[in-house]
Amino acid sequence: MISKRFVTDVNGDGLNISSNGIISDTKESLEVTIKVANVDEKIFTTLKAVFLNENQKGNPFFQPIILTNNIEGKDVYGVFAGFRLFEKTIIFIPD
């Protein structure tokens, strides 16, 4: 089972960020990928909207979030901004 989580330090206070989960009753190794990004506000709102929209499929009461757009022109859509990304994969091997 794949589980995705969206955690943020929107306050910018520099405190530790955590996301809790439970792994139980598995005899197979488990690969976990952690991605930490320092992003512009426009990218943040776009990534959060995509995450929330994906997790609401099948919910008849959910109204999709419209993604941010800061590119002007005819028939164009997207976000132009900078970011830094750190990614690390950890493999958990059960005892």
C-alpha cells in the first residue's frame, strides 16, 4: 500500500516537521522516499492543491481546487518559480 503525506512548515519557524505512521505485520522490506523542498509560495499552493485534489477522488461533496497560474498569454497555463529539492530513500528491513 502506498501512502502519501503532505507536511509543511508554513510558519517558517524552523522547528522540526514530523509525520507519523504505523508499519505493522510485514515480512517484506519497505522503501520510503522522503522529499523536502524549499519552494516559492506559488509552487507550494500548486503542490498542495494537486495533493488535495488527488486524495478526494470519489468524494461527491469535494469541489476541486483550481491550480495557481502566473504565466500570462493565450492558451498557456503553469507556474514559474524557483525551488530547492532534497530527496532521500530509506529501506526498512524487518527483523
